Amino acid sequence: MTRVPSATEPTYALQLVKPFWSLFGRYPQLSELVPPDDEDSLDESTRVPVSAGQDFLQYVVELTGEQDLGLLAAQETRLGGFDVLEFVAFSAPTFRGALQSMFRYIELMNEAADFRIEMEGARARVVLDSTVALTRPGIDFQSGALFVTALRWFGEVPSDVEVWLTYPRPDDTTRHAATFEGATLRFDAPCNGFVFDTEQLDRKVSSADPAGHRVLREHLDGLLARLSPGDGLVQQLRTTLLSSLQDGPPSAESLAQGMGITRRTLTRRLAAHGTTYTKLLAEVRLHAAEGYLTSTDHSVDDIAFLLGFSESSAFVRAFQRGHGMGPAAYRRSRRRH
């Protein structure tokens, strides 16, 4: 679990390990691998590749024979265990707002998480997708931790809730029933997540705090913007676009395909960051153009070519929209300074 993530590999916060860490004392064969006494020494600012975390969980399952590891870890979560992400969710006025807030900022915890709400008639579906394939303990923990956390805030489970899990029904579902108490279990489901009546989305949250919710969102927006280079989705896409401008920027479809996700998912994740593919491409081109105009003697025509514009006139119009002046005027103003 010490592998350093590459610039494009989704990571998660080491804080997510804590519920698992508290279990390891039950298994003598894990005492040297992950000493439970080290739980308090975990550096929660560390980010770990999601794929490496899944490999590690599968290794622990094989070592211990504990197939329900993810469910047990979900039961170890505590109120407030997910820190500010949990508080921003349950300070929202409704359950819909709680889910939307959590999904907007989930990347701070897990960059591979692709969570969303879908409507189908009178039923709402909370889809818990991942851009990195999850092992069974990963699926169990992701679903179980969200269910257990919501239950602690609401205190009861509506009778119409179904828990969807994509893997086949195990021989023993005792721990599933204990983790998802009060819900109907569906295995071999088309996706991981939950299904319930849409009216539940408008359910009031007793812990709602509009002022506190607003402050927490501002704080998390700042954290999202400060994800270190290579950690954030937007930064990854900026790097990819910048390196490919001269050959013509890739389409949104090819970018999504390269990330192993759909165009729709890419659009949704960019929207969570308050941007779009078109806007991101324009920003990358504008920033690159500023560098060329300030630091080189390239002609406007050459810069247009380097930025992937088919015509220099298109570059001039785009630059003028961004700066309120043409590239030649911008170059003169920068050199005067």
C-alpha cells in the first residue's frame, strides 16, 4: 500500500483505511503485516492508489479467509468518521441535498468514486459506480459504510429500501442482513447502490444547518481546488489536453475512453467541479497562449498552430474573448511591464 500513484491513477484518502485497521487485531496472521497499534499513526493526508487498495483488501481476504471483511469494516464506522464530508452532507436540508453534497465532494475521499442519483418512475436509484474495478470487500464497504452512516443520522430505515449488489448471492448472508438491517437485499444486480421511493429524497434532515452547510461547502470547494497536481480529475485533464494541443485536442469522447469511463460520466464529474470539457479546453489554450506570447517570439500564426487551431483568426477571436484584447496587444502590454 505504499505504491506512489501515477499522474493519472485515481487515489483515495488513507482515512478510509481506519475502519479496516480496527479489525486487524482479530486476526493473528495480520499482526506483522499491519500492526493494529499503528492506527493512530496513520497520516490521513496520504493518498493511496485505489487499485493498490483493492489488491491489498483481496490479499487480506485470502490470508484470513474472511469473505465479509468489507461488511465488518462498514460496521466499524463511527458517527463523524468521514469528517467534514459527512457533516456537509447531513447539514443539508433534505436527503436529496445530503446525497448531492456527498457526491459533489466524494473525490476528496475517493477519486474513483462515480456516485449519482437516477430516477425511474416513482423509484430513485443511488448508483455507486467506480472507475476502478472493486473487489467484493470494496463493494461491501462502499455500500455498507454509506448505509450505516445514513442510518446513524436518520435513526430508521424506510421499508421500501433495496440494497443492490452486483456479485452473486453468498451462501451465508447473515452479515449482510446485520449491516443493511431493515433493507431488502438484491444480488446479481445491474449496479451497486440503493433503490427507494422518490419521495424519500425530500425527507427532511433533522440535523440541517443552512449556515453551517454553506460554510462547509465553501471549505470543501477550497479543498477540491487544492488537490495536488496529478491527484485531481481536472488537473489530469489539463495535463492531457496541454500535451496534445499541437496535434489537435482530443475529443471529450476519446478523453473519457482513455479514462475507462463514459462521456456522460466525464460530463457529470466535470460538472461537479463547476466546469465542462469546452470550458476546460478554452482555459488550457488561453493559459498556453499567455506563455507563448510572454516568453517566446513565435508569431500569432505559429501560436495558433501550436494550440491546435485550424485558423489563426479563430485563435485571435478566442483570445480576445478571454482577455478583452487580441494576442498582439497582449504581448505588447506584457513586454511593457
